[in-house]
Amino acid sequence: MEIYNVKALAFKTLKSIPELRYVSTSYPDKFTTFPTAIYKTTQASYVRNNKQEETDTEWQITIDLYNDKGSLTQIKNKLIAKFSAMGFSNSIGDQDLNGVTRVVLVFTGIVDNTSKRVYQKG
């Protein structure tokens, strides 16, 4: 059984936000392009069947948004809407880094690798 690639889903979702001018899994040497999204995904086996195939995978998507001018609220709200519609829950934090605004979004969910649906623990 193949594990659904949430990392590719995260990239595709981030690239669907036209306001984001830079999307990557690694930090640039210098921040010159804004707004920027740096993201990472982590996964852990959640359920295995009697054949030891991973039927369900727990995923966490962490997105750091940066902007040097203006608010990140519009981008943040678009991302929350998109990932929530898929079934991911979220937590959010923010800070001001000496003139650069940072918003951290963390999306979590369990992906059923058979149906490709997202659900929450419970």
C-alpha cells in the first residue's frame, strides 16, 4: 500500500496562493522576496493492517510565512480555509522579527491511504 504524499499536496496548495512569491522547503541564504512560505512535513505511522501495511498515516504540515510589508492575514486565512476543507486541524502563532512579520501555521490530520481522506484523532 502506498502512503499518500502530503508533502506534494502541501506544495501544490501553497503554490495555489498567488500572493506567495517564494515557496520552499528550505530557508534562503537571504530573505529578499516576500511574502515567503517555508514549509515542512512530518509523518508517523498511525494504523497498520494485519499485513503490516500502513493504512493510515498521521501528518503534520508546518508553514512559516514571512512578510516585510503589510499583513499576512489574507494569506493565512486562505491557507486555513484550504487545509480545513481537506480535513486538517490547525494551530497558529505569530511574531514580529525586527520589521519582518512571521506567522506559523501547523496543520495536523490523519490520512487514510486507501480513500485519501483526512480525519482527526478521536
